[in-house]
Amino acid sequence: MSIQPRLGFFDLTMIVISLVIGIGIFRTPQIVAQKAGSPGIFFLLVVINAGSSAGVALIGTEYINPVLPASLSASFHLSESKQSNAGTGIRSVLFCGADSDIFVPAWNFSKDRELCNVYRHDFTGLSGDLHLHFAKQGEGGGDIPLEGCRCFFWQGKSSIGSKLMDLSYILNELGEERETFSNAVVPPIFQTSNFAFPDVSSLRKALLDEYETFVYSRGQNPTLTILRKKLAALDGAEDALVFSSGMAAIFCAVFANVQHGDHIISVAKPYSWTHKLFSILLPRFGVTTTMVDGTQIENFEKAIQRNTKILYLESPNSFTFELQDLKAAAALGKSRGILTMVDNSYCSPLYQQPVAMGIDITLQTASKYIGGHSDLLAGVLCGSRELIKKIFSLDMLTIGSVTPPFHAWLLLRSLRTIEVRLERISKSTETVAARIEQNPKIEKIYYPFSTSHPQHELARRQMKRAPGLFSVALRVKSLEQIETFCNSLRRFLRAVSWGGHESLVFPACASIPAGDFDPNIHRHRLVRFYIGLEDPAYLIHDIEQALTTI
């Protein structure tokens, strides 16, 4: 990256702002980016000046690619509200490369303080410098150059200030448009089942495309729309759907993309109800599944058949925490025309973004970290607008498993604190796991960020943190010893799930009949811990005292 600043008073002012929020160096107007020679985080600042109106758009996007970004993902936000009055909003952007020009009509500002949908474009094969040219809509409907735009581009390593600013905007402002709702600080709940129209013609038009219109809350609802925008942005995706549970999201994502005679490749040991979907339910409809060890990409490749439609991943899974190389799996899927999807429930979109690694659909339970209070059920899937609309328009509307407006509102409440909750949970988990791993009564620990984990390096490469969960194999010879240990814990609740404020424990033996327990089967001796918001020393003391009972 070559930086050749040509700075005036305005530029110096913007640099001061950038230093406050922890950013890098500005580039001069119009020239936006040359080929990136190293990975990092790229930021674009667009300042629009037109008469007395001014607007600022800030984009923070991470490209993990040693050459030119394979895709550009960006969100524009006008911080001033005069743009639409002056008719000077950005209508289109032209990316100019040495080999070709790419006209992008997707960035369009139609009203005050609008944040456009995240836009992604494939830049594979494009070489040369990239430039941005801005245009506005002319009176005759055509696009004319927009003068007075200043464009700054900079590259740098991960910056705490800038990353926090971007995340804070998503969690606290994106989609909320407070001026539309009497400047209410908290987004409203649209607790309604249906929506009225001024005339039959409007109703007829809405029924033709419920994806874009509020007709019936089994489809779209304004409270849910705010939530969808935030969840899609967190995942770096174009759109999102929210379901009544994580399993409903998984079912719809899979069912919408297979038919009789199709084949699925799934990672071995997925979530138990996902396993039932693949092994019991889908075979009733003529869909077969091959389970493979996902730790080696070659296993997926060997299992591909002519009728394979989906590569289903879960990285890491939620008991023994095996991972898959998401970039490699995505590349394999694209090379063979196979859809890739991953259950990202362990990490959440804050600590792993599969879409940025090329995965087509990201799934996760929102009952866990996104909900964060153990008081609701919900599931999320994120992906391209095309895939999301396909799933919404038939399977989701037919099955009817949408999350209700009140649960959507509770999820919006929870998103306000997800960053601080996950930061606390992740740090505490690392502390507790490191201490417990040294105890002689622990035969083995299963935790992605432990150096003893066989995929430790992959975990560090594609996950930002490893929050909440880890499992241990106890050095015991009987079911009674495991139950004694779990029953002796005073600060951990014995329960399924995770993601709330309270710490939990779940022994694998609870999911099998007592008479089937075999101490020689390693999995039968596993106990999974979820670390909540309590003080880690408080939890360590409890685990250690319980270990003295066996």
C-alpha cells in the first residue's frame, strides 16, 4: 500500500479525529485503494460536501487476503441529516480497475441517516488501482458525477478504537432510526399480527413480495427488521432471518436447499438434534447424509457424490470442540458447486465470521450468547440476499417458525451488552480452564484455545476468542463418581445449554441410560462446563472442592 497524503486543513482535522478513535493514515480524495500487499483492516471514510450540506460515512472492514480483497464488504452511514434535502446522497459507486470497470448501483441513500445494506462484490481477478467515483441522480433519472466528495483510505493492523466504534454503531444505532419513533431510546415492540393497507392495489402489491413488505408477522415485522439488520451486520452478511429456535433455523436452511435424491455431507458429531435431522427425518424424504471427520478437508472431498448439495459444518462443536478449516471447506464447496453452511453457535458472530471466510450460510442459536439471559429461544441464519430470500419466501413462511416481536425486542436488548458479556466470559473461561487442566483428577481437557488441543493453531487462526465452554474427562471408574462430582458443585447449575449469566455443568452420562455407562468409553466420562459472569476464582474454588469428593 502506497500512501501519498496531500493534506489541507480539513484533512488535518480528519486525521485528528482518526487518532482519537485509533485509526491509521488518510489517503487523498478520489484515489481509494491500490492492491493490498499485506493483510489487515481497511477503512474508508467518505466525506460529502455539497453546498451547505455535509455528510460523513465511515466504513470499517477487515480483509484477510495477502493480495487484493476477494470481496469488498462495506456499510455507509450518513451522520448528518441534510443530505436528502439537498438531493446529494450517494446514488452509485464506480470501481475502476486497470482491467475493467465495475458499476455498483447498490449504495443508495433515500432518506436521512440511512445505513445501506452491506454490499459485497467479487473482485477476484481484478488488478490495478481501485478508484471510487460518486454520482447522484439527475433530474432526468440519469447519474451525474457528484462533486465535492472527499475519499480517504487507510490500512492498518487491528485497532481497538476503530473496531469498538464499528461494533458499537451496530449494537446501539443500526436500523433504529429513533427520529421515526418519537426519539425513543429503546426500539419499540410492534406487537401486531398483521398490517393494513390504504387500498386493494397496495395490498395486492404487498402480497406479491412479502420479503420486502409488512403484511403478516409470520413474515416481516418492524421490530424483527431492526434485529435482522444488526445480526446481518455482525456476521458481515447481506441479510439475516430470525427463527423461533436454533433448530428451526438449521432445519429451514437445510430443507430449502435439498430435494428427493440429494446428498449431504455433514461433520461427524454435530448437535444432537441436527444429527436426528440428518439420520432420521431427511431420509423420510429421500435425502441421504454422509458423516465425516471434519478435522481433515480431504475427508469431505472423498465423500462428495454427484448429487451432493450441502457441506454441513459445526466449528467448533459444543462438546469435544473439533474444528473444520472454514476457508478450505468454503473453497471446496465453491469449486464443486456445493452449498456450505456452518453452525457458529460456539463462537457467535463476534468471535468468528464464517461469511468472511467464504461460507455461504452461517447458522447459530440466538438462545445462547445473543440472547444472553436464559429467557428466550431463537435461531439465526445469515447469508447472501439471494439465499435468504429463497429460504424466507417458501420454507420459512410455510413452516411459520419465526420469532415473535417480543422475543425480537428481547434480543435487541441483549445485543446492547453482548460485547462486554462475551469479553468477561472469554477471559474467565481461559482462566478457569488453565487452572483446572493442571488438576491430577482431570485426565484431559477439551478447549480450543488450550495448547493441548490438537487444532489449537487453527482455532487461533480463525477464531478471535474461545468463549464459555470447555469439557473435561474425569479420572474415574464409575458413574457414581461422576454424579457425586457434579452434585457436589455449589456454584454451577446442572442444566443443558449455555450463554446466560449463570455458570452451568452438564455430564455426558446424563444423556444415556445409567445401565449403558461404560468407563472405558472416553465420552461417557466427559463433563462440560459453561463459565458465566461470576468471578473466575469463585468458580475455580467450587470445581476444586468438588474434585476432592472423587
